[in-house]
Amino acid sequence: MPGLSNIDLVGRLLLAALLGGLVGFERETHNRPAGLRTHILVCVGSTLVMMVSVFGFGGDGAKGDQARIAAQVVSGIGFLGAGTIMRQGSAVRGLTTAASLWVVAGIGLAVGIGLHVAAAAATVLVLISLFSLSSVESYLSRRRCKKSLWIRAVDQPGLLGRVGTVLGEHGMSITNVNLSSTEFMEAYGAETITIDFEVKIPGDFNAHNLMQQLLRVAGMLEVSWDGEETGTCSLPRQQR
């Protein structure tokens, strides 16, 4: 490859694998859809695309837009990131993982063009935001007054009242409720309904205790709190 020795080529690919792997490791520890391997592949692929674009088509006085091929990485990674985003009730999950894939692609492009310091610095900042700032985000999240609660349960009379009673026992008030149409789910062998709640929470709120109590409500199948799945229940096949 013009302007780049084989040692430099392999070195950049290995560096991309290392930096992408560091970010992917954090996502893997949180059991996210895109983990270690996905982030490594994205980073290495971005590095290779950048090297091919710059040195393969732009070397030795070749004319043309050297960034054309590399620019497709930015748009192409959007399709991959979209696959990690899931909507559960009124909450959306996977945005952080999608963002980490996007930034890992940028890191790979930086490595491919030779901006090793910038790529390493970006990786450090990403890891700080994913590891260290998660506790800060949790603290700020707890201070927000409104939260979203999503449940799936067997459709039966009195369900909404029982859930409301549990919320009331925890000092929570319901500000908005959305009910879905009933749906027969083969996995549970029952007619089910999903309910989205928007609630106000007190300062001493304990999410774990609330989830455990909700899961003990008769007919409860799944519970999600502010986009994070916290538990599921299974029903015997004869319950319909």
C-alpha cells in the first residue's frame, strides 16, 4: 500500500482492535446486544476503510475525494446502531450502545488516518463516560420527579387497581396511564395487556423493593422501570 509499510498497516489494525475492544468490554459487562466482538469489528473495519480510502486511492498523486469511502462509514454505522435500539413500552433502550458503536467507528477512522493520540484520548473519554459517569447519571436520574413504568400482565379485572395500590404504598402518584389492546401471547398461554405508567416518585424511593412487590401481583408477567428490564414471571400453560 503506497505510503504505508506492512508493519504500520498491521500496527494500526491491532491498535484499532485494542481500542474498540476496550469500549466493547464495557458494553459486554453490561450484557448489551453489541459487545466485545461487535465493537472490535466496527473499529477494525473503520480503520481498514480509512486506510484503503487514503492510501489506496489517494496515494502517489491520485486525484479524487479521499474521504468519500470513509464518509460512508458514518452513514453505514447508523444501520448497525439502529439494530441495538429497542422500544419497550414508553421507554427506549440501547441508545448508549448505539452511540458507542458510532464513536468506535470514529476512533477506527482516526487510527486509520494516523491520529493515534486522538484515537486513544477519545477511547479514554468514552470509557470514563461509560464507567465513571454511570453513577452520576444514576444519581441525577433518582432526583428526577417523573419516571416511566411498563408492565405486561394477564388481562383480568382489578389489575389496574392492584398495581395502583402497590404504587401508592411506595408514595408514588400516577400522572398518566396508557393501556394497550389485549393480545394472546403463545409464550404465556394467556390474553395479555401492556400498561405504561408515568409516575411521580418520592425522595426515598426504592426501585428494587417496588419491582419485587409488582412481580408478586397476581398475573404479572414482565416489569420494566425507566427502560431497564428488572424481572419477568412465567405462567403455567393452563392459565388462559
